[in-house]
Amino acid sequence: MNFDFYLPVEIIFGVGSLEKLGEVGRRFGYRALVVTGRKSAKEQGYINKALDSLKRWGVEEVFVFDQIEPNPTDKVVNHASELVVKERIDYIVGLGGGSSLDSAKAISIVSSNEGYAWDYVNYPEGPRLIPFFNRPVICIPTTAGTGSEVNRYSVLSNPIRKEKMVLSHSLNYPKVALIDPSLTISMDKRLTATTGVDALMHSLESLTNKFSNTFAEDLAIRSIKLIKTWLPIALQEPNNLRARSCMSYAAMLAGIAIDRKRVALIHGMEHPISAHYPHVAHAEGLSALALAVTEFNIVGNPEKYSLFAELMGYPPKPHMAVKALEDFLERIDMRLSLRQLGVEREKLEKLTEDVCMLSRGLFSINPVEPTVEQVYKLYEKAYEGY
């Protein structure tokens, strides 16, 4: 048994946590920037609640940056960072799904150091620049999937280079995560399913990859159990607050698990897809790849895949992990192919090239280290629908 654990994030979990924003924020200063998406948080009234809480606790000025879109870009992060510097912002609030949270953390890094967002992403040879400073970030998720509120990752896209990369650094942790499960009730059925799949893939890949961390694996196991039980209920009963709370908790646990153990080939192969096809939701790409990659991986870690099958309610045998995953994706209407997502067959070669160039760091920790030819064949399987 061995593990290391580092999580410099204060977690405040529970219904009504959003109301504590002002009380928490006053520790960090009196000028705040709220980073959020264009529509959802505004339409649901979450931005107004956040602003009311901040003002009640004496914030002098709050700016709202509401230009974050799915698969957020480096350009948007750079633009927001300029605003932070210009307005002398003390701290940043990320309010929304994973895109808003990832962006808020990245804005903190870029606005506090030299250079631009793309200077800090983790190419295989390492980032171009290393950050030395940051601004405090408070993350408030309105979805239950990415776990970005508790980890050091920001996933950004560069539409010019057609690349999707990760900014990862110890300064990229939020200071505080305010996790209010009641905010996730506003998610529609599709968003509930896609974000739930994201959390499940985090748990599956952190459980089964080659890194060893007993603590993180225990978190992944707990997360899988919760998702298996409560995601279908959240889909059928969207106002079920217990189901929503359990899914928020599961996503948080999975977010911590990948912080310690990282992800693996499913994520590595997905990032080029949503980089080249920005309309594809991250978890849709994960769903399309999951079965082919899991079948490929089981020989590399039969013990953990047997455990995954058992956690999902199937006989504890490695090959049953694929069946368990297939049935679950079918049950939540997330059994997809790359063809269905609009990926062109002639693009598979380019996707393979991008994975091998940009995500090769994940190959060595994947249960089975793939060759270039194997990556291409996995894309082919996922294109046809496994």
C-alpha cells in the first residue's frame, strides 16, 4: 500500500453553499471577477445570487466575464486575463460547468504571470513558461462531472492549431470549492448524462492506469458505486436532490482521483476529437471511445477491470468490464460512435497523429502501452461504434 496526497483546496459541500460566496470571498479582497458561460448561469439566476452574496459581504466592485463556451479557448482566457490586470482584480470566481471552472483557474495563472495561456499548457516536452504567482480562485460548479473545482487541471483549446491541451500546476488549484448540489438540478437530461459519463471515465481511468495510489483508487471506487446507482435516478428524477447530491459528490471524488493518478488513453484520444470538432462535447467523445479502449486495456490490468465489473454489478471478470460499461452507456442513452458525432473517417489519421504527438505522455501509464497502429485501429472501432 502506498500513496501521496496533496489537495490545498478548502471544500464546502452542501445545499445552499452558494450563499457563502461573499463570506468566503472577503478573505481574498474587495474586487472580484465572476467567470461564467453565456447563458445558463444567468438564466437560472445563479449569477444574481452570487452577486448578491458578494455585495452583502462588502465587495467593492464585481465584474462579470460571461464569454466562456464549451471547449474554452486560449484566446478567451487571454482576453479575460487582460481585464483582470486592467481592473486590478483581487480574486476570481468560476461559476458554471467545467469550462468556466477551467477558464477561471487558467485566467488566474495568465493574469498573474508573463506570457499567454498557451505558454503554460503541458506539451510532452513541457510548458514554455512556468508560473510563479496566482490570484485566489473560488470554484462553484453547476454541473456534476469534471471535478475541476478540486484539482489542478485546466483543459484549453487552440482553434488555430486545432489542439486541446492541459494546463497543470500546483498554482492552478482553486483556493475554495463551493459545491452546491441544488445548482445541478437545472441541468437537462442530456447534460446530466454527459457530465455523469465524464465523472465515470475519470473514475475508471484513475482506477485502472499504471500509477499506484491507494487513496486515490479508494476515491475512484466510491465514485463508481455512486454513479452506477444515482446517475440513472438523476436522469429519471431530475429534481431528486439526493441523487443530485450523490452525483456532485461522485464528481468531486473522481476529480481528486485524477488529480493524484491522472487519466489515460480514453482521454488522450478524445482531446484531438473535440479540438478538431468543437461541437462535440468532451464526454460524448469519451463515450464513443470508451468501449474500444476498455476492451484493448483489460489485459493490462485484469484485476482492476474485474473490480470495475463487480462495482457495476457484474461477475468479477475482466471481460465483463466491457459488458458492464456497454450496458450502462446504453441505459443512459450515451452509446455513441464517432460517426454519429460527425467525425469524418478521413480525419482518423490526423487524430492518430495528434494523439501520438501531443498525448504520448499518457501512453506509458495506460494499462497497455499502444502503438501508433493500435491507436488508429481503436479510432476505427470507435468510428464504427465498437
